[in-house]
Amino acid sequence: MPASQVQARGTAADDRWPSAGAGEDPAGAGEDRNGAGEERIGAGAGAGFRVAWRRRLCPSSFALAGLTAVIVWVAVTALLRRGQLATVLSAGRAELAAPLLVALVVATSICEQIWPAERRPVLAHGHVQDACFVALHAVVVIPLMTLLSVGAATLLAGHAPWIELRATEHWPGWLLIPVTVVAMDGANWLAHYADHRLDPLWRFHALHHSQEELSVLTSFRAHPLMHTTGFLLATIPVVALMPARPIAPVLITIYVCIGTLQHANLRWTFGPAGRVLVSPAYHRLHHAPDTQDVNLGVVLTIWDVLAGLAQFPSRADAVGRTGLDGRPVPVEQDDSAGSALLLLAEQLAEPFHARGIG
Ligand SMILES: [Zn+2]
Ligand SMILES: [Zn+2]
């Protein structure tokens, strides 16, 4: 990458992280003040340590980790009490790692080689790194998602039982299930909107947007803690509308499949259906460095349309680049990047590091 381009990207990145960047300067100023204090009273070591701690770590990220731990703890204790922990984890795996999803990923990977939006080697850096995220997803994220869902439902039922709409008990399934899935998609849109608007959440979402070589595997490139607010919000309509009935696992799997396809390295717009369903070309615009504020839909585009944030692509459009200006998150395309696993650890640790954002 030309040096001038790196410089330009760095400037844009500084704009993208206003509150965090602003947070560093006062800390630095605080350190200077503390240094003066040490000279005056010779007892500033404790304060100096606190300032250094503040400069190095991001408290909001630890708060989100703590919230996640509480929800998981609620889920585990509730399931252990009912003797259902293993059963529920296994059901979650069946929904979120279903053969249908695996088949979709394999078939889409083949299509990406035949009709790529951007031609690149099978073992491109981005593909290898995102494959590591697939492994992390299978081992860590799927059980986490399952427990977040159970924990959020348990908390809602225990502390806000009034949200359960008993009137829907008599609705026929053909009406209730689509309404619930659409409402769940709306909650997911809201969570995604919050990921982009609130800096503490963006710190975790940025990893997903850092991919410069989009592929179907990028669907799994996400910080595990990015899912906490999404599951908290998406559980609300499910508990409200279907408190006594679970959504059929196959519907969850189909929903996840549509949400996975959107990262494919394909120019597909889905034709007329693309006005309603999020297509790879539609979502790619959301991954462009300069249009991240549009096309936030997860499966349905209606929320973007209602919010005035929909930008529909056409097949004639040029394929734009993706990623984050200035590379605030360490990426595999950087010449100085270490091995895939080492980089994975750096990427997962980055939101906790206050100085990793500039
Ligand atoms: Zn996003
Ligand atoms: Zn995405």
C-alpha cells in the first residue's frame, strides 16, 4: 500500500474513534500532572500506576465482558438446576452448526471460486484468518450464543414477566412464527445499529469490519463479546411473542443461513428479492470504509428502508474495497502480521487495549 494512502487512511481512522482518542489525551495529561506531583511530594507511584492502567486498558470492554459472564452464569445455574445443560448445549449446536449451514458454506465457497466479485487465491490471508474464526465459532461462540439466549430469556422471565404477551398464545403458528422472526430481525438490526453508534460496542464490532478480503467465512469473523447485546435484544421479541412455544430449530437454521450468505465474495444482488432480503452485493456496501452507516440489515432490508439507510446495489456497480481505513484493528493483510493464531489472539485482545485504537 502506498505510504500516502496509509497516511490518508490514518487521518480518517482518527476521525472514526473520537471519544476513545480524546480519552487518551487526558490520560497522558494526567500522567504529566502526576509526574509533577511525584516531584512535589515523592509519593505518586500509586497514582502513576492507576494512570498507566487507564491508558492501557479499556474499562467499557471489561464491563461488557462482566455483563456477558453474568448472563452466562445465570444460564448455567438455571440449566444445571433443571438438569438440562448438556441437552440445551447440544440442541444449540444442532441449530447453529447444522449440516444445512455447513453445506451452504461449502457450496458458496465453490461459487466464490467460479464467479468471484474479487478474484483471489483459495488460501488468501483473509480466507485463512477467517477459517481460524470459524474454528473459534464452533468451539467457543456457539455454546456462548446458546447460553446467552437462555440467560437472557431467564433474566427477562424473572425480572420482566410483564413483557410476555399472553394474547399471542391463541395466534395460529402461520401468523405468530413469521411475526416473531421479523421482530427478531428488527431487534438484530437495532443491535447492529448500536454497534455502529456506540463506541464501547463498536470496539468489538470493528473486528468484523476489518476484513479486507470478504468471503462467506467472514460471517464468522466476530469477537465473541460482540454477540451479547444482540442476543439480549433479540430475545425480547421471542419472550414477548412466544413465551410458551420455542421457534422451530429449522427456522433458526434457515435464518442463520441467509445471514451467512451475505458475506460471500459474489456480486449477487438477488434481483427483485434483493429489495427485501440482504444480498452479498447489498451487504458489501456496508463493509466499504466510507459507507458503513448504510445497509445494516441482517436478513431483511425493511429496517434500513424505514430508517432511510438503505442503499441498493446494481449489478453494473464496480466492486469496491472493504475494511477499515487506517487499520485500527491488526489485520492479516499487513506485512508485519504474525502467524494466524498469534494474530487471532491480538485481534481478540484489541478491544480491551485503550491504545490499540489510534
Ligand atoms: Zn456493521
Ligand atoms: Zn458483515
